[in-house]
Amino acid sequence: MTKIEQLLSEVRSCTLCSEHLPHGPRPVLQIGGGARILIAGQAPGRKVHESGIPFDDASGARLRDWLGITPATFYDPGVVALVGMGFCYPGTGKSGDLPPRPECAPAWRQRVLSHLPNIELTLVIGAYAQDYHLPGHQGTLTELVQSWREHWPTVVPLPHPSPRNNIWLKRNAWFEQELLPELKARVARLLAPVGG
């Protein structure tokens, strides 16, 4: 068993937050030592909890479109690491899914990230991931995403690709006009064969 396989086995056996998880623990993540792109999200939603596949929903389809990659590439752990701030579905609150459980990131995040030495691009989706990967940032989500060039080319803050953000996307046309073409080009360069 490789070190990553051992770590994944430990993570997937985690019950640290089980008493707080209305649907029980089911840690969901994807990592591989060769991954060059890290997608740091929030926590799995209900559909992902049921399938056990990260971003196996409408948000994932939109995210893959934003990156210009196929599901086969997206779900290749040797290319893309999918590591939420919480690994288990936290349940639903009054206005959508609850936040990631606060126990998860301190227990696992640094250990998991230490097994990803080849990451060249980190996409941070949602406030919890943005606070972790871009500590000290100020302002609204819109202001943070608008400042994407300040973190380029290694970290890119993104809005959540959820259909719930359709209004935000309509109000912020610059996102699809300016940021996404650059992001797709960056991803294509990272995934291009060496010497190709």
C-alpha cells in the first residue's frame, strides 16, 4: 500500500464528526501524488454524499466547463486533487447546506496537502477554502474574485459553480469574459504533454 493509499484509507475511516453528521460520515475526496491542480471546495452536498464522487452534480458540470476539461481528466487523481474543507456532508440548514464541520480541516488538511507535492494551480471555491488558502483577504466574494490577478498564476479564487449563483454570474459578466479564458488557457498549459 502506498503512502497515499494508506492516508486515503485513514481518511475514509474517519468518524471524528459522526455525532454531528445527520447522514453519518462518508468522507469524499480525490488525491494522487502527481496531481498538478488542486480544487479546494467547501464540503460535499447531499448528492455527492450519496454517490461518493466529488462534484458529481450540476456544480461539477459547470466547474469542468469553467476549466475546459472532460470528466475523465477531472476524475483522474494523477491530474486533479479534489479536497474540500470538510470531507463529509454536513447536512442542510435554513438557507442551504451547513458549513463544513470545523473539526475536519485541523485534523486532516495539512496531512492531505503534504501528499500533493506537484500542485501548480489551486482553485479556491467558497469562503471557508478562501479563508484557509488566502488568509488575511478582505472584502466580499466579488471583490476577492475580482482580485484574481493578485494571486495568479498559482491560486485562483472562484465563486461556487452552483446553479444558485446564476444571478451572481449574470451580474458579473467580467468573470466569464476575463477570468475564465485565462483560467482555461492556464489549465490547458498545465495539462499539455511535456514538449508538446
